[in-house]
Amino acid sequence: MYVVLTPLRLSQNKLRSLGDAAERGGGGGAGAHSASRHDEERVLISEVLVRNKDGEELERKDLEAEALAALKACRANSALTVREVQEDVHRIIDSGYFCSCMPVAVDTRDGIRLVFQVEPNQEFHGLVCEGASVLPTKFLEDAFRGGYGFIGFDFLMSSCAGKVVNIRHLDDVITSINGWLQVAEAEVNNISIRFLDRKTGEPTKGKTKPETILRQLTTKKGQVYSMLQGKRDVDTVLTMGIMEDVSIIPQPAGDTGKVDLVMNVVERPSGGFSAGGGISSGITSGPLSGLIGSFTYSHRNVFGRNQKLNISLERGQIDSIFRINYTDPWIQGDDKRTSRTIMVQNSRTPGNLVHGNQPGNSSLTIGRVTAGVEFSRPLRPKWSGTAGLIFQHAGARDEKGNPIIKDHYSSPLTASGKTHDDMLLAKFESVYTGSGDHGSSMFVLNVEQGLPLWPEWLFFNRVNARARKGMEIGPALFLLSLSGGHVVGNFSPHEAFAIGGTNSVRGYEEGAVGSGRSYVVGSGEISFPVLGPVEGVLFTDYGTDLGSGPTVPEMVPFIVVNVHGNEMEMMFSTVGYQFHSHSSTALQTIALLILASLV
């Protein structure tokens, strides 16, 4: 027997007609259509048996057990009426395993024996599903697995051959599939957006342009509606960051056989102010070392087009950053999902990261005014690319804010010899990201080219690359990372690569290992669970400027405690090695690092 499923609604009467013979047989044999009180007369039954249509024992004892389990009134040594026998005949048919059932009364010396002569359904040999172009295999597997009443049944397995069809369960499965196909195989007639109030859930007027949402959907008018594709569209709209809740409701489009899709969305608050504080790792001296305060205004849905505006101010003991970012995640009219970011920034950072500590504890700061535009787009799965044009005006100032061109060691602070350097940079960046987890692979290649459109503008080329690879070794995670870079041309001293710090050679302050035109930093670490939320980490860092910078200042003993997010890092013991030569090289080996989650 082959069951053919089509995207049309199957006739339930055809399935149930398999039991009509049993009803007629039971009625004819017991006089069920008689209106006399003979129907209510009771007859003592001494024995109840289940046999095949020829009166012989069934080969399948499990089917005999199913038939006996379906009986409610007919039991040995019980007085039965014709109506009760007829009802039990219907129960045997409704069990789903038999296409006919005939009750036969046999008079024996021990009394009347009631025999239910049954005919099992045909055996199941295969399944053919026609015309269901988007019906998922997983849906069929879930619908049929165990659906015929056989333990461990899976309709895709060859062991299904020879199984008796359970018509009742098959009827339920076909009804379920027909319900799915009625929507899933329908053509999309129209897609509309409905905004709901966050508190009441009632329809309201939204701030987002409907076309901004619709362009995110892969489901289009005229396509066959796919529930799986619809779920992916819901996830895509949620990743825009402007919706709290998203759902798709399919509705029949009249009598056209098509379906209208209504996407219900609940918008998040579009923007607001925030303030906070923290610790900067770049400053580790002074009475308020590293303390910074921040103030931010953000708007995540400018003009209702999912465009982002962020204005922030960070102020510390020495450093400060004022930044304005305006991002369009998907430029209108572009089919490659290209984004555009316009940035203006005014920053002041400590100059001792590159130029070292000044005599008398005087401070040296580097001021930069930067403006630029960047375009980013996905290149292929897990790969993205960025290209931009950035202008920078930078110079050094003393602790009183006066421009200076040399430090206390008479070293130049600018490349042009003026109080400031100007540069126009063409930026190109390519990024590969794995799964995004801490131990996943990552590769970043960044190239910056100075464009001397004016004679005094700097002309140089800077290349920087970072790579990371994680490997699981039992319960432990082994993480390798390598970064390096090189600069060619005329560039500002404060643009040199600084080596040392939490993101470079750990255990050293920012830039304490050295700085230069070239650098290489390598790191290896093994993290492993210790107890509950506590895990241990063994790591070693290595950094060098490849002979392109000054000698590393002498290291002093230290204990470092870093707090970031919900993790606390405590460095209990350190062993540091420095190699004093023409190049600045440092090897930092950490014996044990404990990470404790602060819940």
C-alpha cells in the first residue's frame, strides 16, 4: 500500500469508508436497525475472541491485543445487548488497525461465544509525497514518527516495510499536513506591516518606515510561502536592533488560494541619554589614575530608516574623547547591503605611551581631530570588507595645553616640524570571523595609505594584521593569537606601534615594552575549568619591535587586577624576561590566571 499525499485537501470520507463494511456487517448480524425492544434484551456471553475473517487465529498477536484492548462492554461472563456489541464493533474499527469487523455468536456447550472476525488494514510499504515543493522533511519525520502506533517507528527507515497501517493515526497526520500545505504551499499575495503598542498590544502608528522593514525580508510577493523562510525573516528584523518583538501571521487572501502575510512588530524606544564611569588601562599613575566619566546620546532609528546616531563624550584625568558617529546600515538603492558611517572625533591621549615618561612627572598629550567616511559590506559568508577616507589633524601639547614640537629629550613630536601634522588616509580592511565565540577563528587585515594631496601632508603606508585560532583539547581551550605590522614612509612619531598592555604583552603598561615602525606580538593560552564559575588560564605573551624602536625601560615588580564586565582577572605570579639590545623585545610568562565570574 502506498499513501499519496498531495497539497490538496484529502477526503476524510474515503479514509473512514474503510470502516463502513464493519458497521454494516455488525448491524446485519445483530439486527441493529430493528426498532423493537429486542435490542435491549441481554444475552449471557461466556467467551470473547478475536479471529481473522476466516475464523482462524490472527498471525499478529499484537493486532489481537489491540482489538481486545478496544473492547469496553464485551467481556467474558457478561450479559450484553445488541447495541453494546455494535458499539464495541465501532471501537475496534476506530482503533485504526482494521478495515472490517464482523461479530459472530457461536453456541457452545459452555455457553455463547462471541467472536469478532476482523480484517487488518493493508501493510505499509512506502510513502510518496507529490506536489509539496516546500514541505520540510523534518515536518514529515515528526508527523509520522510513532504515528502508526509501532514502537520506534520511523517512516524513513526500511524497517517500516510490512507494518500495518493505522488508519486513524494516518488520518490525523494527513489532516495536519493538509493544514500546513494550505498555508505553506500558497503563493504570497501581499505583505503588510502592523505596528503594535508596547503596553496594550493594540495597533498603533509606527515610527519606522514600512519599506525599511520590507527590504530586509527575503520573502517576496509571488513566491511560495515558506514557514522556515518566514522564521529567518523574523530573526533578520530583530537583528536590526529597533524591534522588541516580531511575528508573522499568514491569512487566506479571499478565495484566490493565496495568502496575505501580516508582520506584527513592537518598536523599542528609539533613543536616549546615558552616563557612566570606568577605568582606562592607559593611565596607571596619579591620585585618580585611570578614572574616566562618560556621557552618551544615541538614536537607533533616525528618520525611521534604521539609521544610527551616536554622540559621546569621555573625560579622564588626562585623556578625553568627543565623538559623533552617524551610520546607515544599508544605503538606500544598494543591493549589496553596503553600510555607510560618517565620523567626527576630537581626542586627547597620553603621549607617554610612545614617548615615555617626561622629567618632573610632567604630562605630554597628543591631540587629534579626525573626520572621515567609511563604507562596509559583506564580501562572502564570514567575510566583510571596509573602505574609507579619513582626514586627521594631530599635534602634541604640554600639561598647560601649549603646542610643542619637541619633548624634554629634544625628540621631535611631529613629522613635519610644525606644531601639528595633517594627513589624508585611504583605509582598506578585510575581516574574517568564525562563529563569534571567544575561541573561534578570526583574521583582520588593515591597510592605510597616506595621500599627499598637499605638499605638507604626510605620505606613508601602514599595514597591520591580526589572527586568532582556538582549539578544544578535552575540557580545555587552547588559543593562539598573532599580530604584526609595519609602516613605510614619513609618519608622526605618535603613530608608531606601541607594544605592551592588556591587548598586547600583558603585565606591562601600555607602550612599556617599546614602540617602532614594525612590531610582532604573539600569545598562547590554555583555559580550563576549575570549580563552578571559576576557571584557570595559563598564558605566555611575546612582543618585539624588530629593531625599529628604543630600548625597553626597566621593568619593576607589579601586581595587576583587571576588572571588565562580569569577570575579574587576578595575576598571582609573574616571571618577566627582557632582552636589552638594539631592538626592544620582551617575553612575559604568566604562571596562573584565575577568572572568577561575578554574578
